[in-house]
Amino acid sequence: MCDVCARKGPSRRTLMFAGAGMLAATQFGGAAQAQPARAASTPDEALKLLVAGNARYVANQPQQRDFSAGRASRALGQAPFAAILGCADSRIAPELAFDQGAGDLFVVRVAGNFVTPDGLGSLEYGAAVLGTKLIMVLGHHSCGAVNSTVAALQKGNTLPGHIADLVRAMKPGIEPTLMQPGSDLEQRAVVANVQYNVNRLKTATPILAAMVAKNEIGVVGGVYDIATGKVNLV
Ligand SMILES: [Zn+2]
């Protein structure tokens, strides 16, 4: 069972104590010393690592990786430095786009990269228990979920099956862009969707809002350019 699945079992308080126990074990020695170390200790450091990793990816100069190295350590625990709320789109793989290895990123993906109750719970777990220092909401150009929502708002049509639920959930973040002037509606909708969900995470009580207020975690937005691989902060 993965760590996220575990939240359906013991309470968050229990998990937090478990996390504290692991930290104590690390401080006082023993086998836990072999657990992975977090690559960043502040939101700013975490963002710098993502930006630098994306630059390597854009330049097609990723770090050489030995995928077996560190497996024994990761079997003992995880210490991801950042979380990504990304789209399910097959063209945007966060670990590749930010040139990170196993254990570095805590990734939640859903078509349209918007906040759902389960996704929020996952990100809270990443922040409060695993210690992620940054959450990036990562949108992208040519997003089918965003375009479908724009079309549904313009035409008033209903999409089949549960796709309709997805579009309905995304409407509040995108609808204001239809009232604004400009021909680049698709791009504005992508950015608006990212910013709306950044704000949702920053104000999500009781966990994330309190951690943001204490600068224990940062929340930023990014838009991935499929043609270049570059992530621009928005
Ligand atoms: Zn998408």
C-alpha cells in the first residue's frame, strides 16, 4: 500500500506522528538515516530546483540518472521537495519536464489540473506529512479540458458521461475570461484556470492556508508550452 492509500486507514494525526517518528529516527540514528533527503528546505529553494530542471529539459540536457540508485533508500521513506497539480495530458510528464528523479516530486494529475476534494487531500498529505515545500499548479496550451470548458460555456452544450462533471467543475475558474476582450481566449483561459486553482490551494483551510501563512509551503502557477517544453510562471 502506498503512503497516499494509507490516509484511508489511520487518521492524519496518526500519520503526522508517524512522520515525526521518522524524523526523530533520522536525528537519532539507526536505519532511518538511509532515508532520502529532501532536496529543498524552503519554497524558494524548491522553485529554483524546478526552474533549473525545466531549463535542462528545454535544452535537452537532462541529468544522467541511474534508476536503480537510491531504491533501497526510497524503500524506507520519501521526501519529495515539491508537489505538482498537473493535467492528465500524455504530453506533459512532470518528472521529465522538471528533470527530477524518483522521490523528488509528489504528483497529482487530473484532466484540466484543477482542485478536486481527493486531489486536495493528496496535496495536504504531501505538504503536512511528507513535507513538500512548494505546490505548482501546472497548466498547458492546447488543453482539451480547458477548450471543452470554453466551448461548453460558449455553446451551452453538455458533454457525455462524466466529462460533463469535469467541465462543470472547471467553469468557475474559466468563465470570467469570456467577459474579457481579446482574441487569445484559449491562452487566457489556460492561465485563468491555473491562477484560480492556485488561489484555491492558497486559501484551502485548515491545512494549506495555515502553512502558506507561515511560509512553510508556497503555491505557484505555471503553464507548459508543448512546442518548447518551457514552463512559464503565471
Ligand atoms: Zn490538459
